[in-house]
Amino acid sequence: MAMTSPRRPADLRPTPETASQPLPSTARELFDALPQLPGLRAEVIDGSLIVSPVGTPEHGWTATLLYHALQSLVMERDWRAYVGNVDVCIDGPRDPVEPDFVLAPADCPRWGERELLSSGLFMVAEIVSPGSVANDRERKPGIYATGRIPVMLLVDPVASPATVTVFSNPRDGAYRTVSRVAVGDPLHLPAPVDFTLDTAVLEKALG
């Protein structure tokens, strides 16, 4: 599913009007000043602006398969599902991140016009790629728990064997409950999702 980032293009070259204005002094301010970056993902992780390439076709296909596995649930409950290219603002630090998959209510609150507020979400998911191992496995769970996202799903095709992990019960910046299965086994996604995911559907992306 190809989507274009809604961030409006910006010209960062100084002009007589902007030359006297202060430059961005925080990672958040720099993110807000970025122009449209086709083919790249921009996030603030641990206070640093991280710009990385979008995932491989296999990465995108895995996110699409996850969407299809949850589609009946989304339509039945009139939720919203986003396969990448939607920014999430983490409550508290106000850091922007871009999960690979997001489940949200239709009326999810926003930070500004375009960022979904993390505390209003039902679930986020990350799909590990060789270049995102440390961020996805080690940093993102703490970031999402800090943002009070009830459920985080981690699809890890880089692991051997490939695994799917669900994190839940966020408290004090950490998820207190963690369950992991090998790809192919069922995995229950806790409330508010409350759905048993047949992870065998993800095997189609593993070749």
C-alpha cells in the first residue's frame, strides 16, 4: 500500500525573512521543520532525530498481511488501521514516531492536525528489519509504554526462528506483560484489542 507522507514541503534555505530566526534547537523542532522526505522515515528516538529508509517490499508485505488478519475486527468495531506513514506523538515528551502498523479509534485525539496522540491508540506494531533491530527490540517498547499505548506487537522475521511478541500492561515506562510465539502459532492480543491473531498468515512474507 503506497502512501505519501502528509507533511507539507518546506524550503530550509535562509531568506531575508528567516535568516534572523533561530535555528531548530531540539530534535522535535528539527522534525517539524523537515520538508517532505519521499522514501524516508523520520522519527525522534531517545532525543535524537533518526531518518531511515522505508522498509523492503517484504517488510511492507508483512504489514499488509497483518492488516488483512485484523481487517474483520477493524470493520466490525469501526476502528481505523494504518499501514505505516502515519505519525504518532508520544504523550509526555511529544516525540514523533512512525510505527509500521497502528490501530486507533475513529475519533483518536491528535497532537496538532496530523499526529495521532499515543494515549488514544489501541495498538501499534513494529516489523523488525536488519537495520532496525536495536530500535525495534530495545527502544520502541519503552517509548510506546511511556506513551501509554495499551498493546505493542513486535513481528521479528530477523530472529531465528521468526517470532511474534505482544507487549501489554504499560506502567512506569515499561510493559509488564510479554508473550512470545514462533510465527505460525496463535497469539492472543490483550484488551482493548482482545483478539487471537493467527500468526501463520505472516508466513507468506517469510518465503
